[in-house]
Amino acid sequence: MANMNLATQRVQGMVWQGGETAVLHLLNDAPDKAATDHNLFLRYPLLQRGTEALLFPAFLLDDWGNEVRGVKLYEWIREFGEQFPRAEIFGLTQFGQETQLFMRDVELYAKLPCYAWQNRKADVETGILVNGVLLPTKGATDVVRIKRPAGIKRPLRSARLSWWQLPPHATRFDFNLLNTPVEEGF
């Protein structure tokens, strides 16, 4: 397996699974560096135009050879993707193979899937596709679908997910609620 430092967003939370479906019980979307409890590592693969094959990006090179690494590359793509069709993105396929795409081959406006790992160094193939985010909310008495909160940072904010509030001490989620279609968006 190729060893690349993929663009990764660290959060604190837990993945709850119901069969083939998973949700992120989000405790903190911007933990400080010293936080060690409930660390999860989120990655957002880019979609290849036409095939929708996944590319987990590690870094990109713009037309002048400047490197952009880490989650900053998602903001770069958002801001400059249309202007730099020859920029190259390097990363891994969902099967762990090294690959490269030109910016012109990436679906620039698609909401990205979100995958979670408990170990930052785990193989890319072991990631769990996340379908929704659960936000423990003071005063909440039931699980309710909500609009994506404005305070959530990108790239999590831009991912293809449904958002839910739930009571702070909830320990279960009715996965049938996810049957409501997620806003795909382009």
C-alpha cells in the first residue's frame, strides 16, 4: 500500500453504525492539538468527472509548481479550481493505489463523500463512509433533522451529509431516519 500523507481533518467524536450505514456523533469539529479522547480522522475524496471514481487527495501542484497540502487544498480547489484546469492532484484511489488527476477531471461542484478512521495511519480501504452527523444539543428532547450549522468548518461543512441534533446523553440513533434523501448538490 502506498504511504501518502492524505488531506485529513481531525475531529472528536464516535462513529455509530447500523448495518452498512454509519453516522458521526460529533463532539468537537475543531479539537486542540492536546486532545486525545475520541479522535477521528475524516477524509473527503474528490470525484472524477464521468466515472465518479474516488481520489483521496494528498497534495496538489498548481500551474507554477506550488504545492498545496492538507485540508487547505479543498479551499484552494473551491477558490481556484476553475482557473487552473492543469493543476495536478496526487493521492490514492479508494483501493489504496497511487493516482493523479488534473483539476479539469474533477467534479468541482459536487458535495464530497466523508470517510472516517480511528487511526490516522490506517489503510485508505478501511475507511467508513459516513452518511450523517449527529450533534448533541442542550435542550434537545428528540432526534431532529436540521440545516447544516454555519459554525462547522470546511471541508466537513461541504460534505455530502445529513445533519441531526439529538439530546446530549443519547446513545442510540434510528438509522431509518436516514432514508430521507440527502441533498446531493452540484
